[in-house]
Amino acid sequence: MMDIVRQNTLEPSGVLVIDKHAGATSHDIVNIVRRAYGIRRVGHTGTLDPLATGVLVVLVGRAAKAAEYLAFDRKHYTATLRLGITTDTEDITGNITSLSDNIPPAETVIDACVSFVGKILQTPPMYSAKKAGGKKLYELAREGKTIERRPVEVEIFSLDCTRAERPGDYLLEVVCSSGTYIRTLCADIGKRLGCGGVMATLRRTMSGDFGLDMAISTKALLATPPNERVRLLLPVERLFSSLPKIGLPAFYERLCRSGCEIYLSKIALSLPVGQRVRLSDERGGFFALGEVLSYPGGPAIKAIKFFEI
């Protein structure tokens, strides 16, 4: 059954890109946005640890309904790898579990980092929001429990490593798939080098198509007059900007809105089955997310979620 999301003019709805400050959880940011817009329905895409800063994509109002359809397959990070130390959280905030003075030369460190480019297996850290048996792993970790975690395949698209000013520190520029733990990447690099390593800093510079150039701090958000805050919201369509946009003539738009499939042959298009698309009216106004499905009469576009914006 298709979902319908209709814009209530009394309720703000859209995408807000926040530049998260250090020390705040992603849930803290959600609560700040809730208070700023006076609305309960607020969500986010892609958790950031309290230590981390940078891009957090927040969905306001009925835009939160779009979360299940999102797939930000690339994220960009700037991180500091600190060698010679390990912790129980894989970052600098955790309890120290080992120390080493045997730090390899820069060339060896850089070569080790490059070796992680490509598809790799990561074991999710115990201090993470992943669930096991109905409980989040970090809740079990705080109880002193450690459970077996199945490695997950992630992809490192690029990883640049340069020496930082502090001895033993290296600056990492990482482009990776969604679901990659940079903490674990730092720990795994340290493990491969034999001296241990943790993540000392982390800043997300881009999530999907949303970058720091679009972001606003919570301080700036709260400093904006309440009646002007809605102008900070990006349209929901931006969440799907990487998808092809299909403009439907009025007749087929009406059929689509009625729940009918639109055969590609009728609108002279050729798209692979499974392809998701943005559907717009004749004026270019986005109104639905669609998907190409297989039918006895051939491939056709079916609206899977409507947005009235």
C-alpha cells in the first residue's frame, strides 16, 4: 500500500542540515530542533558520536516519513588517528587498554592506511547503537558485557593520510559507504601496525549530497527569529536529488496519484527495474517517489510514497 504525506501549512516540514557541535548526541540535536520548530516529529539520518562534529541531516515534520527510503551511500569524514594507544571505545574518550611507544615511520603508516581502500570487513564496536537481543550494544557494554558481533562489509572509496603536528597523530580524509565506523577503522589501522590506534577527532564534512556549506549550527538556528526558521528548511525533494526526475503529463499524473502504474512504453522511457525516480507534474513540481516495477505488460513506474509540498 502506498503512503501519502500531505503538507500541513501549520506544520513546518523539510530538511535541516545541522553542523553538530562536539559533546552533543544526535538525539540532543533532535531535541533542540523540536524546540526550535515547536514540533514533535523530528528525526535524523546517520548517527554521530558525541565526540564528532559536522553534518547531521535532520528531517523536520512529515519529512521524517522519508527516512525509510533514504540511502546515503557515501559519507566524507576528516578524522585524527592517534597511534600508540587503544581504548575500550576505540576513540580517545574511552578507558585506556594499552599503550605503546613503538610507533612505525610515516611511510609505513601511510601504506597501512592505503591498504584499507576497497571493500573491507568491520566488526561493529561494542560501544555502538547496533542492537542485539533488543538492547543496544553500548547498553550491554556499560553493563560490562561483551558479545560476539558478526563482521559487516563496508567500502572505503578513498583514504588520504598525512602527518599531523602532534607526534603519533595522522590526519585522515575518508570517503566511505554508509555504516562505516571511523573509530573501528582507526583501531584496525593501529592493530595492523602493531602499536594500536584510536580516533582522536572526527568531523563529517558530507553525507550524501549534503555538505557543510548547507549546514547551520544550533546556536545560529536558535538565534534566528522563530517566524523565519521555516526558511532554513530545504525541500524534501533534496533528499532524492541523485535520482532521475520524471515529469508526467497531467493525464498520467492523475493516474499515478490514483495508485495506477505508468507503463514506461506509454511515456517513451527506458529504465531498469528497481530504479527509483522523482515524480513531478508538468510544471516540475515534485509530488512523489516512484519505483520501476515489473508487470505482465512490461516495466512500469509505481508511486511508493507521495509528498505534497
